[in-house]
Amino acid sequence: MIDQHLTTPEIRFERRERIAIITLTRAERGNAFTAEMGHTLKAMWHEVKHNPDIRVAVVTAEGDRHFCTGADVAKLSEGQSEQGLQNVPLEQAVTLTSLQNKVLKPVVCAVNGLVVGGGLHFVVDSDVIVACSTARFIDTHVNVGQVGAIENIGLAKRLPLGTALRMTLQGKGFQLSAERAYQLGLVDELVPTAADVLSKALEIAEDMARNSPVAMARSKEAIWHSMETGYHQSLEYGWSLLRMQWAHPDSIEGPTAFVERRDPEWNPDPSALR
């Protein structure tokens, strides 16, 4: 079911039971994004975050050539990317992805084709990445006089440092194939064609949607938080989240449903997914 309130000509928002699907729909422009689309995505992530009926989100794009070719270069040439942003904090200026909007629900990225520059935001900030065998990953910031920083730091967290630096500094001269990205761990599931990407992503999302929403959120928080802190601090933070879950009804409902051989009835408790 398409949400007409949130959907725009550039991005579609739809629901398939407990799964939200966010689809970039500018295939004729390589699914490049504009500043206006950033505002739209922020509203969509707000819905994902606060709607207790949504358990998992999938991010994908239309077409079989491009997933997202980053910021629309035509807009960059007009200086639109810099207007009014010089003194804006990062969390207000960059609102494309789930992590940038502090969404703790699971997110699967379904990569149906070429990913360039800013399109990497969606990849590095998702929890699981599914890609077709023809997908490629390229960073072109330095080719157009821009700094590769935010999404490139994400690349350095998910790839060997040398590969992240090569993508960043060699620019369009280096293309990371889907097969190599799978070997290095940037891609988690490789499928034959672009037509197979969404179905595999939804299969993974449906598995996730059966689990305790709050347990998943806190587990995700523990792992992503560990990317920013030392090992001991991460363990302490994870321990605090684990103890918080003991007070949540899902920690009793899960074992009870298992013993009674029935599907659990989870309490989404959106207040716990801050």
C-alpha cells in the first residue's frame, strides 16, 4: 500500500504489512537526490521510527541500471548544496538515512545497480546490504571538487582501509564490483540480477519482522554503538541495554511462546525505540 501523504514524484513510500519500502524513483536522473529529497526522506524516516506497526525498512530504487548516483550534479553546479548550510550541524544538514535520523529499527538496502558518491550513504548506513551481480560502487567526490567525508568514513568502517581510501582518492578511476564488495564484506547477499534484489531484501526483512522489535532495536544499538567506542566501553553499554530488556515484557513473552509452541505476541513499545 502506497502512502500518498509521504510519497512524492522522486521517492515512493509504501507498506507491505510490517515492512516499509522507500524507493528512489528518479531513474531518468540516475536516482540522484536533491536537497528537497533530503527533507522528504527525513519525514519518511520519522514515520518508520515512530509508527509501531512498522518493524523493518527496505531502501531501494527503480530501474536496473542505477541505485543512486549521489547528489544531482546539476544542482551542485548552481551552488545549491552550500546555500544556508555553512553553520548547520551535521545532524540537521544530512538526513538521508536511517542512522542519520536515529532510527533503530532494522534497515535492508536493496542495491539494484550503480552506486556513486552520495548514494553510498544509504549503503554504509544500512544494516544488511543486498546487491545484484552487476552493481558497482564508485566515489566521485574528488572528481567534482567535493570532499569525500561522511559516507567515506562509513566505507572505512565496512571495508579494508586501503579499499576505502582507493575509492575515495582514485575517484571514478576505480570501480568496486559487486563480487569484490561481497568478498570484502560491504555486500552481505549477492543475487544474479536487479530483478532479484527487492525480493531477496523483502525475504530478509520478513524474517526480521517476526522478531521482538525492542530486542532488535537494542541489539542494533549495541552493535552500531560499538563502532564508535572502545571494546570495554562497548561491552558496558551492551550490558546496560541487555539489562534494560529484562524489564521489557518481550523478555518473558519470547521464552513463554517458545515453550507453548506458538508465535510470540510482541509489544513494540515505541518509547523504547527513541
